[in-house]
Amino acid sequence: MTETANSFIAKSTIKAADLEHRRKINFNIGRYNAVVPQGKQQFADLHLARERAKNIKWRAIETLDKQLEDFELNFSKRGGKVIWAETSAQAIDEILNICKEKKCKTIVKSKSMVTEEIHLNHALQENGIESIETDLGEYIQQLDGEAPYHIVTPAMHKSKEDVAKLFADKLGTDPRLTPEQLTLVARKILREKYTKAEIGITGANFIISDIGGIAVTENEGNARLSCAFPKTHIVIVGIEKMIPSITDLALFWPLLSTFGTGQKITVYNSIITGPKQENESDGPEEMYVILLDNGRTNILQNPKQRESLYCIRCGACLNACPIYKNIGGHAYGTTYSGPIGSVITPHLQGLDDFKHLSYASSLCGNCTEVCAVKINLHELLLENRHESVEEGFTRFGEKMAWKLWKVASLKRGLMNLGNGNLKSKVVNSLFKEWTKDHSNLNFSQKTFNQLWKDRYKK
């Protein structure tokens, strides 16, 4: 078993037994579950809306090469600069080069899972550049030295008392402050950072091909400030975030907000098509968009797994998953947790090291049921398992055990051989990997074939 698999099992074992953690998660996801049905009422036909969204993403991914080239052409016309990064290292090098050119000491950064994926904050810190998370949830996590817990709500596992104590420890505030007061404390600190930062970094919820722009949706306004205040704006975005047309946002923005937070639409929705123009009074003087691959073309070339690139990162599958709700986001040990993370991470970071995530599922199908763009997530988890076996990422003992199981299953004489106690003993000794994390297999004293013969014996 790999080190990542051992770490996952250890962390998930601890979290599954943590009743306080479960209470907090159930409380926060319970509030999500209460508002999502209200948001869905805005759709006259929700099934049709999701189907159309899936078809649009299908078109975008199937023609991704052309869509990306069109985006670059249209974005460059307005003075924007496009950088193609094949790996996380290339993306970091490009950002550091820009920082060096601008003599940057401070960066303000809005919420972005892609920057978490490439560990950007760590790289900036190593190079003496201060990077401040401006999303409140991300800011809380940064203060606590933790990675985001959830794709949409980074500090979902913390109660208001936890946050008050954290602010008291790190910022010297009164530990009895209310959530509103804590927010004002963060607001005061972050607003000073906006005025000092030389560079602002954001992600993008969507790349829009036909206008050469990016779309950002948020509830706090921090992303707008991150791209408007500093003189240089850097966007880093995965190439799969492509949509063909600006008109597609009329469908995707409501879908993302409803399935992400239960809102009909988020508070701030921005379309940014380049740096400040001659007739404009605000905005950055320079704007860069870094188009990140980092393993996405591995998924793109896989006809079955390609569907996972349709994901719009609404986080609905995490909130629906019984595994995620028991072990939490940090147990996965990856940037993207929950069902969608278990599908894509083995292809982004290596099937051998992360195939275990695809087995951490009940295959109940709830993730597929709630997906905003109808990705067949539970089927893709099964496909990951199949691919891991096909590529030989199984141990000798496991292979032999399944071969013996197959031989016995295909021969009625062997199936009927011995009583249930004997079969249970033999099988449980062979499948030690199963019994280590599951209850023992218990066979009935007689097979169905034997029971049938006994019943209709003449």
C-alpha cells in the first residue's frame, strides 16, 4: 500500500470517529440542504437545464483546442497576455517572473482552487512575497495554516466559536466576538492589503471563448477588488473551465449558484476581458491569463474519463456524499476532495498513488444524482477501479485471491464443497485486505443450489 493510501486510511479512521467534527459538518451541510431546493425553483425544467449545461460542456471539451485558440486571439486583441503552462512548475515560474519584473512584495489573492492545486502560496512565501487570501473562508484557513476543507466553503469544518478563538490567538481580538464582528475585523485588515498590493491573483469560474474573457462569481466582492486595485492582474485557470459563448453564462451562473450555495444568483458576477482600456477609469494596467494543463490533457485523451472535465466546481457532490460527510475534506490529502476529487485526482497526480480514493465510495450514486451538469460520477469511480487493475496496480496476493474466487464461482462442485463455516474461514484468510477494513464475509451453511435441491427433492 502506498504512503498516500496509508495516510488516507489513518486520517479517515480518526475523523470517522470524531463526533464533534460530524456534528459541525452535519449542521453546515444541513443549512445547505435547506436552501438548495428553494434555489432550484427558479428553473422551469431543472432536468432540461442540467442536460443543456452538460451538452454545452460536451461541445466545449470536444473542441477544446479550437476554443482555447479563439480565446487567446480575442483576449489578446484587448491587450491581454496569455501564458500556456503545461505543469504546475511552469505556472509558478511564470508568476514568479512577473513578480520579479514588477518588483512585487505583496499579492492579494481571491479564492482559487487552481492556486491551491499548484501550491502557489508556498512558492511565493519561499521567494519572499507575501500572499494574502482575501476570501473570508480562505483567510480563516490561511490564518490556521490549513488547506481548504471544501471546494466552495473552505472553512466548513469550523464553528463560529472555532473562528473566534482562532482570531483571538492570531490577531489578538476578543474571543467573544460575533460572526459579524469577526467579519469586520477581517475586512479592515484586508482592505489595507488591497491598497498596498502590486499584483492581484484570481482564478476563473469560466473561460469565455467568443469574447476572450473570464467570468468570476463570488459573494464578497474580494475578487473584484483583487483584480481592480493592483496594477497587475494575473488569472490562473484550468483549461477545462471553457464555455463557448458569453450567452452560456445565462445558464451556468444560476446553475453554479443554486447547486453551490442555494442562491438564485451570487452577489457579484464579473466578466473581465482584459486590462484597462483608454476610455476606462479603473482596472489593472496589465492582465495575464495562465492556462493550466497540469494533467488535464491526460483526462482529455481518455474517452470515458473525459466527462469529468465538465465539472463546474459547485461542490454539490461533496455535500451529498456519505463518505465525505464522515471523513471530511482534509482526509483525502488532495486539493479536490469528495466524489469529483476521487475521480480526477488519480489522473492528475498518478493512478498508482491515488487509486485508493476511487475505492473510498459506497457507489450509492447520490453524487451523480445531484451533479449540476449530470456527470456520471459513480460510473467514473468504477472506471478508475477498472483502469487501476488493467494497469497492474494490484498486489500479487490480491490478484491470486480474485483468480481463485473466479475459479470457484464458475464451478458448481467447488461452490457446494464444504459447509458455510469452512468457506468463511478460507475466504476471510485469503482476502485479508478486505477484512482489515470490513466485517468478515459469512457464508450460509448451504448454497442456493443446495437449498433449491432440498426444497424440490423428489
